[in-house]
Amino acid sequence: MRFVIPLLIGLAGVGVLGWLGQWQLDRLAWKEGILAEIEQRIVAPPQAIPAKPDPEADRFLAIRATGTVLPEEVHVLVSTKQRGAGYRVISPFVTSYNRRVLVDRGYIPTTGKDVQRPKIETTIVGNLHWPEERDSFTPDDDVTGNIWFARDVTKLARHLNTDPVLIIVAETGEADQTVTPLPVSSAGIPNDHFGYAVTWFGLAAVWAGMTLLWLWRMRRRTA
């Protein structure tokens, strides 16, 4: 009877930890399905901007629009592996039917912050997005110095007097591209469920090993 309680504790621990690992594998399959759906939406044939785009239903919707990029700019701090620190350039974009929206033109190095970029008439292809980049650790934007720390679409729209609609440029018809597009991608969406599953299954194996060691030592003391 003295072995029953340790054995039950061991089985219960392995069972719970194994269940958590399987739950993470189920979450992995769910997340991979979502990422595949996002990728399909990103590369789908582009369409016109919806009259009333929904931040959830229309997130990553592929868009084509012709109009004018205005010279007003907001600079959002960003860092890329290939280029290092720089800024995303957010500008007002007036469509051919006179709708004013936001356009994320892409990356400029820190040395390009003070370069004056003119008004440009062009056709852009990209995706709608409402990034969720602001949390309790995000610094306040330096509006006076034009250094922003998050793409808060509502706040940017108020600042640049546009609709709260943001197009992330993937392709542009600009002849002289001083701004490098940073298209949306599912690569930046966290998907750590496999790692979590390995951790839980590893803990289950350790728990099983410790239980066996416990039972072995109990048996030696009674031998």
C-alpha cells in the first residue's frame, strides 16, 4: 500500500502534463490553419477599398488603389534584420475618387528622416491592416519631433486627417523609390505552440522519471 500514493501522484502528474502538451499540439494545428488563411488573404487578387472596412473581417485584405501620396509624413520607429534601425513612413493617400486614407509606404533609414519627399501620383498594391503594437510598455509618441512608437491607426488618422484605414504597401508604381516597402506577412505572428508542447512533454518525462526514482528508493529502503 505504501507504493500506491506515490504511484498515483506520478500518474496524475504525467497525465496532467501530457494533457497540456497535447493541448498545445491542438493549438498548433489551430494556429497553422489561421496562418494559412492569412497568407491566402495576403496574396489574393487585390480589390478596391471597401466602403466601410471592418478591422477584424478585412484585416490583411489585398487592396489596389490609384491616387496621390501626399508629402505629409509620420515616422514610426522600426528595426529590420537586414537594414537595422529606421522609420516606417506613414502618409495620407487621396484616392482617385477623393477618399483620404493612410498608407504605410515602408522603410527609410534614420539618415532619410529629414529628406523632403514630394507629392506622388501612383497605383499601390498592398493590404489593409490595423496593427496592435501599443501596450503598457510603449513610450508616448514624440509628436513634435515626429518620432512615433506604434502604428495606432485611430491616432494616426486623427493626426493626418484621414479615414481610420491603413494600407501597407507591397508594390508601388513610383519610378523613384526612396522608401522601401515592408509588406505584411504572417512570419511576424507568434506561433510558439510546438515549443510549449515540447516543454510540457519534457516535464511529463521528467515527472515520470522522478516518480520511478522515488519508487525505486522506497523499494531499496524496504529491502
